[in-house]
Amino acid sequence: MKITQHASADTLTLVLDGELDASSSVLLDTELTKPETLQFQKVLINCQKLNYISSAGLGVFISHLQQFQDAGVKLIFFNMQEKVRNVFEILGLDTLMTIVPSETEATAI
Amino acid sequence: MPFRQKLKAITFPLTVLSWLLLLLSTLSNTNGRAAEWLGGPWPEWLTLTAQAAFAAGAFIFQRGRPDPLHGNDFVGLLRRLVLGPGMLATACVGLHLVERFIQAELPTNDQTFFACIYTVNLGLFVVFLAYINYSWRSLVLFRASPLVQRQWIWFEVLLGFTLLFRLLDWVPPHPLDYFILGGLGTFGVYLSGNQQWVAYLSRRQKWEAVLLQIAIMLALAVFVAYLLRIRLDPKLVAPAPQHAFLLLNAFFGTFYAFMGLMVTVFNLPTASVFEQKREEILSMQRLTQLIQKGQTEEEVYAMLFDSAVQTMDADAAWITLEEDNETTTIQHYHVLPEQASEVERLLQEYKLHQIEYLNNDLSGSSGFRDLHLPYGSLIVMPLRSAKRRFGALYMLKEHRYGFDRENLSILQTFASQTVLSIENLQLVHISLENQRVQEELKIASAVQDSLIPKNLPIDSWFDISSYAASAKEVGGDFYDFLHLPGRQLAILIGDVSGKGVTAAFHVAQMKGIFHALMQENYLARSEREKFPVPSRFMTQANTALARCLEKAAFITASLYIIDYENRGFVFARAGHCHTLYYHSIKEEVSYFQTTGLGLGIIRNESYEKHIKNQFYDYNPGDVMVIYTDGIVEARNAEQEEYGEERLLYMLEQTFSMEADEIKNQILSDLAQFSAGQPMHDDQTLLVVKFKSTQPDVLN
């Protein structure tokens, strides 16, 4: 798992590359736990190269969900592969999180 | 070899015979009756030959005897030399005195008795020399190089040649005799330099060796004095003995003893240093042995402390142990607690408490001077490994410059040995602990196994077949059945996120929640409200779990309530895998596409909005496949997932079979797909088949 990030004035974009499993989800958790993350208005997650997400990976997003909502930070996923999206949908997360097809739509929100 | 052995066997009788011949030929030269009886005087060459043969025999016999040195028992060898051959000297003196006494009491000109005593004493002297020189040989050759071994053999051969001088009645011309004697004497002196054995003596043994060597030299002196005295006696009838050979041997015997004495005496002052080194080695051995015995940490520290105090000859010492930022003193020797803590405080102040520290002039540093300690030197050795610090060893000596760099390096060895053994003990402890945890996991696994329903509901309306496997000892998958009154059956399946013991706890919890919530509500106004509908159950379960589930954990579950009376079922899917279903009327296999959020994701009342009930009227021959994600996410060698589509395809092929057979077909296909791959996640599979002929409910 490789996580790269780009920050602009009000947007933080995290690019996830590889498989998000029990061990790599710790990395993601560290990124999302940083206090400066909550300074942004939007946190975009680029899932184009995210091949797999385990329940531990989902758990990281779930655990930060409430915090993001409270701080008024929008969490938006885009470019999600079909099978990963399926995992989000089965668990019902698509009703709680914003998942859009492309980066243009993500930035437009 | 056989010749040598034969020679060895006949040496002793030949030696005895040649001595008897010597005695007889000496007697034949006297003026007594024995001479007449023997028909003497016999020719002089006979006496000389007998003398030479006896000397050669005595030396060869002694040479062939077993090595008088047993192991490193040098003092034992010297002691046997004094007790054995030393007695010969005493006997010699005794015989001489007896002869003098008889001579004084009964003055006579008869030389017979005198000659007898002389021959006996000469024999004793030769045996004595042979014994001494071959004892010295053992010492010279102790740990000697092959060169020295060859030199010794040359020395023996050359000495042997000197026996021939007198025998052949050849006196070397004047300057040559000095060269020969002087040369061989020098050779003996050179060989006397081989005194390595002295180094192996302890201080006490060195003193003993000095005294024993003096005694040996005295015994030699007794013989030499006797022979010098008897040489001038007018009664002496025998020809002068093999003086070159005997002289050289006596000289070597004496000189080696003298050299040994000197070396030992000069080694005496350094003996304590050797003993200290010896003690250090022994202490290290004792420490090493403790490791192998695997004793307790306290004993290892005590052993370190005793060894260090003894080896360093410290006047005061203590050990501190550090655990969780707390320092405790576990061993102390001649030191007051307040003195110890003051020294520690001072070192901490100087930031010296973490390193090896040697101060040989405490009165020279102001901090220590202010403590008014009665000590001059301090050494501090931290006990630490690469990973952590265990504590420190402090040692004090009264005088200044009490410790040196070597002490520091020995203490280092002690400390590292100790740390090694402590770490070993801790590893043993950890592995025992791991073993215990393993045992407990086995128990947990057995307990969890007992939570899985063993007896599947048997009914005339449907068949059920089940399969469950955990990736680890305990798993996060669960399923359960519950018969409800009024021909209803509740089926629960689910998966706790994560694996292992934490997940297993939540599994047990879910089972408890299931049985608690599925109780009949007697206050219910209608039949339908007696038991919670699946969505209500999920909402209540979500509330129950909200308080105890970790932040990042969640549970997916599906609850089905089948009502045979009405030939229908209702279910709710809380984020769990979709239900695969064969519709016998439509002859079609599909997934129920329902929405529903996993448990524990939203932990407040709003969860209710995210869960829905789905009603369906089943038909005879319908098949329901319920499973966990371990089935559809199982991977093959190419890391592809088994997937919902392949599962759907399998049911299309097998829907007409019995529930058990459908399950087996799916499992064997799955096994084929993921052959050779490790099991990543728990797998659970339930197949429910509604029987083709449904009994009439009215009967």
C-alpha cells in the first residue's frame, strides 16, 4: 500500500495505491488522525489504484466518519473500482459516504 | 618393536645381575677371605664393564617406566622424588655410619665389609640419579616443542657415550676433556631452562615446590659428599667409577633442581596475580554454568555479585536494578544505603550513570570529596543489552588507583554474561507464557465450537445444511437458529470485522443478543409483535453493541424469520453479503438486492433509517444460500476472488439437488478454485432448501 497526498487551499487529496488490509490500514489511520486533516473543507480519496479493501480498511474510514462530520469536513471517494465499490455498497456505506465517479465531480461538490 | 619390548623385559634382571657381578669382582680385589674363595683378584676390565652395564641398565630401566608426571601434579612428582630416592640417600648415610661404627668398635684390616657397603651405596647413587634425571625429563618435556624433545634425546645419547670413556680406558687429551665435559654441562644448563611447569603452580604449591627442591638438592649433596670422602679412603679397592657419566648426571640433576628453585622463587611474588587470573576464569566458568542450569534471575544477579566482589577484591559493592523507571538495590556488600544512594545521585548529576565509569581518585574530584566516603576508587558497570538496560554494578575500593583497565574489561565480560543469561531466562519465561496462551486459545476454540449449533433444525418443510471453518483458532463468523412458537424459525448469520480473540468475543456477544432479543413479548397486542421483526432486531442489536464495540470495528449480519404457516419469510440485511436465491417458479437464480447498513457503523438512533425488512413468499423447491465474505473473497493463485457470479453459477447447476449436496458441490468448487492458497478469512455457508412437497399446515 502506498499513500500519497496533495494539498491545496481547502482540499486534501489522498491517493491510495494497492491493497488496504489490516497492516496497511494502520498507515491510512495515521494519515487521517493527523490534526491538520480536519483543517481542510474536503478530503478527497482517489481510489483508482485501490485494488482491495478489507474490513480493517473499512473500519478506518468508519472510525473517522463521525469526527469528519462533526468538524464539517466532507469525505469524498472517487474513481472507485467496481469491486471495491461493491464492498462499500454491501456494507451500506454508500448511503453514508459520498462516492462519485470522477475527480471533476469530486471537486465540484 | 618386539626387540624393544624384549630389551625392556630383560633390562631389570640384567641390571641386577651386573650389580651382583660388580659386587663379586669388587670383593675379589679385597684382602679378605671372600677374595680367596673367589680366586681373585679378577681383572679390572671386568669390574668396569659390570659398573658400566649396571649404570646403563639402571638408566634404561628408569627410562622405560611410566611417566612419573600425572597430569599437572608437579608437586606430587617432587614429593615422590623426596620420599623415594630421598630415602636412598638416608639409607646411604645410614650404611656408611654403621660401617664406621663397626670399624671403630672392631678395628680390622679386612676390606670385605667396607667393599660391600661401598658397592651398595654406589648402586643406590646410580638408581637415585636415574630416578631424578627421568623425573626432570618429564618436567623438561612438559608442553615442550618437538625441537626440545629431539634435543633431550641427543642429550641422553651423548651422556651414554661418556660411559664408554672409562670402559675403553680412553682419557681424552687435556684440552679436549674440558671441551667434552664443559660442552655437555652447558647442554644440561641449556635444557634446565625449560621450566614452564612452574607457571602452573598456585602460590601454596610454589612454596611447597621450593622446599621439596631444597630437599632433593640436599639428598644429592649427601651422595656427592660420601663419594668424595670415600675416594680418599685407603681401604677403597675398587677402581674409580665412571666419573664422567656420574658427574655429568649429578651436575644436571642438581642444576635443574637449582634452576627450578630459582624460577619458582622469582615467580613467588607474581603468584598472586596468576591466582587472581585463575579465580577470574573460575568465576566466569561458574557464571556460564549458571546460564545452563537456568536458575532464577535473583540467583544470577547474586552469582554475578559474588564473583565480581571476589575477583575485584572490592571493599564495598552493590547492584541496582531498574524496572519501570524505578531503581532498587538488590545486593550490597559493606555499604550503607545512604552512601549508595548518594553515589548514584552524584553520578546522575554528572550524567555518568548510564555508562561504564572508572574513577581511581575519588578524593581528587570535588563532588565525591564532599560525600566524605572512606573510599578512593570507584567502578560502575552498567548491565545492559542492545535492547534495554537492566541495572548497574557499583564497586568501591579503599585505596586510590585500586582498579585498572583490565578490571574494567573483566567486569564487562561478567556483565555481558549476566545480561545474556537474564535475557535467556526471560525468553524461556516468554515462551512458557506463549505456550500457556496457546493452550488457552485451544480452550477458547473449543468454547467457540460449542457456540455453533450442532443440531440443525429438522423439519418437514425444508432441509438445512451448514459449513463453518475458522482461519485462526477462534473466528469472527457466526450463525444460529432458533425455533419460535407458531411454526417460525429464525436464522442468524454474521461476521465480526477483524479476527482472533476480540472478534470471538463479539461473536459470543451477538449470540447472547440474539437469544435475548428473540424472547416472546407477552405484552404484545398482536401475534406479529410477539417477536421483533428483523429490522427491529438489528436496531436493538446496534444499540446494544454501540457501547462495547471498538471504534473501528463493525459487525455485518442477516436475520431471517421463516414462517411456514404463511409460506413466507422476512429478513433484514445489516451490511451482510447478499442472499443468493433460486426461484423455482421463475426457474431463475438471483441475489436479493436489498439495502442495509452494518452494525456499529452509526451508533445512535438514526441507525433505524438505514435498515429495512424484505418480505418474500417462498415456493416449494426454492433454495436459499446464505454465506459470509470468506466464501466470495477466497482467492486463487492469481489473487482473483471467487466472486458472487461464480457462486450464482454453481447454484444454477445444483439447485435441483438436496441441500447437503448443493453445499458439497459449492465447497468442492471453492476448494478447487483456491487450491494451495492459505485461508485468509473465516468461511461459513448455509444452504436452505424448501421441500418440494410442503405439508399441509392445517393438518
